[in-house]
Amino acid sequence: MNRVKRKRVTKYADWVIARSAGLMFDSLQFFNKYKPNPSFIPKWSDKPVLKSWQKTKPTLGWPRETDSLCPGCVKEARDMILSGEEDWKTLINEKVGEIKAQIIERDGQVWMVKECPIHGPYEDIMSIDSKFLSWIEQNFPGRDIPAHNDKDLHNHGSSSIRYGRGAVLTVDLTNRCNMMCDPCFMDANQVGYVHELTWDEIKEILDNAVKIKPKRQMSVQFSGGEPTLSPYFLDATRYARQLGYVSVQAATNGIEFARSKEFCKQAYESGLRLAYLQFDGIGNDANSHRQVGNLFDVKLRAIENLHEAGIGIVPVITIVNGVNNDQVGPVIRFAIDNPDKIDFVSFQPVSFTGRDEDITPERRLRQRYTLSHLAYDVKKQVGIGEPTRDWFPLSLYGAFADFADTLRGPQAEWGQVSCGCHPNCGVATALMVNKQNKDWAPVPQFLDIPGLTKDLQKVTDAARGKRLTSLMAGLAVLKHYKPFQAPASMGLTDLIKTFDMLFALSGEEKATKAYGHGGPDRTFEDTLKRRNFPWNVLVIGGMWFQDLFNYDFRRTEMCIIPYATQLGEISFCAYNTGIGWRKIIENMYKSASVSEWYKTRGKHEIYAKGKNVNLDSTEHSLKVNPEDADRVRVRTSDGPMTAAEEERARRRAAREAQEARRFYEETVLKKPSVELVQIAPPPSSEEPVAETREVA
């Protein structure tokens, strides 16, 4: 029997087994639905885990009304707080800048429209395809448990997080950065002051977070600015691991990791396990808007060094329409070609905040990029996935997290990562990629995700103990498996082993022996063992952070990525956008003005205006598509593309208006020209020219 026929026979055998498993699962559910075991209260929570039918949902669909913000009112209120005219505590007691917004369908698209009685109307697009957003919202499994039991760290008025245990606690170690990106949601290096956490502040923030029940995060991500510029970066990662955080991460531009293998090794030894690497495209030209001459070389070297040290890498791509949206396909191809090094790609549609808060309506609508754009660009540029079949809200993972919590039982010290965010916040799909031959297929193509989710909820709700729960979960996976739609080289055992590696269906001891330990205490040998697993589940995710133009408080109250600050834990979007807690807190707790910092601490190097990063080597083992790397960017608009270009256009327009006014006054009104009057002593040949001033 030749290889093709043998594979065909194997697929038929897998199909028979899958159908038989489905019949067995359905038979068990006939009995399983009676008298489910009650919910338990795990160590990490002060309240029972929820059954699927106990979960609530915000109002979804359209038309619907929600609570939003007026961009004009927010900026005025924030300026009054920063100037000292208003107390910041008004943000807790009053609904500052809040207005109602309508979410409507218009010409097959979904829009948010709102109007302020003072500043007028605003509108912005939420989805280019109403069917896509409807599909995403239909697959939302419901909110997680109430968020917290404290009033000290989560007392931020309308900006408070109210639902969920969270996923990633974000800690900005410093607002200093060694780049000058545009866009930048924190306006790094431009605000005139340095805000950098002391060691005592870092420890207090991390200590406070683990005292709350339910424990809000399994993961902590150190961010900035550029977190590696903080003198406490390695100490912070080490301390976070000591406290028990399952995953310690860094959101980084990768420069320090690219420059030093030794630094990567030190970071791994201190506890760093994941690098969220800024990554805007394939090739130096695709990254040129970041103003570093050899930035793509930096990224490749950073990936090489981090991987060698044992640290996982997640490329994070900020997508701006008309700037780098053509890079969606090249980045995914890059990930498929390098499955041994990359198993997650995170696309982040641009949020117009920070440097872009004063963006013009014309540029905002031209450069707006939504999650629906992402789904359709993935299909168009790579041929992967149907937007209304293969994409799901990130929060759908909550059903799998609930299953894992049930499997781990009430004695678990930490809950499973649960992406219980609003369905409008994030979406994802996944590919199954063979690391040896690069054979791949979209997971939703060969696995009925909605059906599997519903059946896993049945298993979780029944809570029949570890063995029976694991058995029924395995049967549920097989029930929804479609072998003829899977990668040609993939068999049923590969699927079972993948789920066993992810969820330890065979038990912690057996799974660890087979695939290596996957928890926080994993060794470098464990990492290598897991890397040797022949299949890679490549997740393609999209996380769309809000700005003032599309702000929705229903999303804020379900945030899973809060910032930990000197004033407690605040929703990601409320901190960076919303009322603007970032500027308020950083001003309250700023370390020094920039000039004072430079005098006492010295300047750090900044890579901008095309400056190259000096690297010891540019060698790497990554596969890069030469056609993607050599592509030259084509400007798609004659209008301004960045906040800096808009500012230059404003100044040019002001000068032209002034010249036009002067010409009109002199030629039409016959007004005499303004004379310049000397206000300083005449300059000598050695002295600079004296200041002159116009006098009316």
C-alpha cells in the first residue's frame, strides 16, 4: 500500500473513532445532566466558580445604547486636574465627560455615534462587516466571576473593573524609552518628565496584587516606555516569580535583547518567560515608520537570542490602515515558516491616544483599523480562515479556562488564565502547524469550536471529578474532530497529545513526563522537551484597545489587562485613554523633570531619525521570505500620516493664514506694515543679534 492510500485509510479509521467517541459522549451526557455536583470555592477565590448558566452578559447586538465619553470634555477635565483647578477624586465621585453612545448598523457596517451638547457629534466605525461582529458576539460565553473584594486597589469610579479575574497584570517600570515611535499610546520621551518606579514601589504593587481574591492575574507583564531601561528590570522579574506568578513577561522593543545574549540569559534566570516583541512587519522598510534604520535586523537578532535563552516570543504588531496593514500576511507567513520559535502572533489595531489624541477626523477615519479588517486581511493576504466561521472572541477561551479550573480542583493556588474580556475587545483564530514539514490547516476547519465549547461547558458544569472530567473532555474533542479537514500529516493521536500537553488530560505526572513541565517552575530542559513536540498551535490574535472616539464603559468594566499603579489597578483602556489616568498618576508621582533627570542620572541613548542600533552580529536561523523582506512601502495617501506630520501641517497652515492676512491688510485695506522696534542694545560684531518684537 503506497503512502497516499495508507494516509487515506488512517483518516477513515480516525473518522470512525471520532464518530464512536461522539456517540459515547452523548450517551454519557444523558446521565451526566442529572444532579451535577455543586460549585466549589477554590483557594484562589472567595466565591464559587460559576456554572455556565450563571454567567451574565452585557447588552450585545444593535441597535444598542451604551455609556461613552466626549473627547473634548475629557481633555478639558484632565487639563483642569493637571493644573490643580480640580481634585482628581472627582473622577471617583462624578461621571466626568460621560455621554451616551448609540451602536448602530449602517450600510452593512457597525458604527458608534454620539453627540456632546458642547463639542458636537462624533462617530467611528466598529466593524466593516456587521455579520462578522454578530458572529463574534454570538460566541461570547458570558462574564467571569465578580472582579475583586477590595475597595482600595479598585476604586476608580466609572473606570473600575467589575468582572473577571484578569489575565495579565501590566506594570510600567519607567516611561523612558530608547525609541521615538509614532504612534505611541504613552507619548514616551515627549511629556517633559520621568516617571520611574522605585524598588519599594515595585514590590508594593506586586505584593498588593496577589493579596486580592480572586487572584486577578496568573501573569505579570513589565512594560514602559522600555522596561529594560529600568535598573530594577531583572530584580522585578525575579521577585514576581518568587511571589508565584505563573508567567513573567516583558513588553519590549527588543533592542537590549538583540544587543546581548548575556542579558537574555540573565533575564531567563531571573524568571522571564515571555517577550511581547514590538514587530511591525517583514523587512527594514516595513518598519521604517519607527525611525530606526535597521529595526528588522534588531527584531531577528532579538528573536534568535531570546529563543536560545529559553524565552518565548510573541510578535506584537500595531496595525495602522494605510501604513502597515499590508504586513498582516507577511507576518503570518513568517510565523508559519518558523513554528519552532513562534506560537502566537498578536495584532493590535491602532488606538488613537497618546501622541495621536488630537488626530484630525479625516486621518482618524482613513487610518482606522478594526478587528474585522484583520479577519478579512488574513483571508485576503494569506488565504486563511473564513471571518464568520474561523474567528472567535478571545473570551471564548474562558470556557476552556473553566474546564481547567475544574480539573485542577479547589486546592489550586492560582486560577487558570481566563480571557473574560468583552467580545468587542479581542478575537483570535489558530492554525495547527507541523514543525517538520510546515503542513498546516486552520483549527476551526477540522475542529467544531462552537460545538466543542458547548460540550466542554456540559463537562465543567457537571464537575464529576478529575478522571471522569478528563475522559469526557477527551471524548468531546474526538466528537468534534473532522479528520479529512485536518492537515494531511496529522492523525488522531496528534490531536489527543496536543490537548494532553495543553490541559494534562492524562494527569500532571504523565503529561510532564511526556512533554515536559509547562508551569512556572519549568526548567530549560522542560522548555526544550516541549519545543520538540512535532506540532505547533499557532494562535493569531487581535486585541483592539479603545480610544476616546470609540470608548465603551461596558468594555472597561470587563478588562483583563489592568495596569498596576501607585493608585491601584486600573483598566488598560481607562489608563491609556478614557479619562486619562496615566497622565494624572504619572504627574502625581513623577520622579523628576527630564532636565533634572539628565543632570543627576545622565541621558540614555535614543534611536530615532534613521539611526542604526549597533549589533555584534546580525546572524540568525530564522526563515525570512525574500519577497516580503524586499518589498518597498508605497505611500497610500497625500494627507498627513502621523501626529508629527499633522503638527507640521498645522504650523504651515497658520503661517500661510498669517501671510494671507498680512497681504490682505496691506493691499486691500492699505494698512501700513508693522515696524520692528529694537528692544535691546545694538549688537557688536562679537555679540549675537538682539531679540526683536512686533509692536502694534
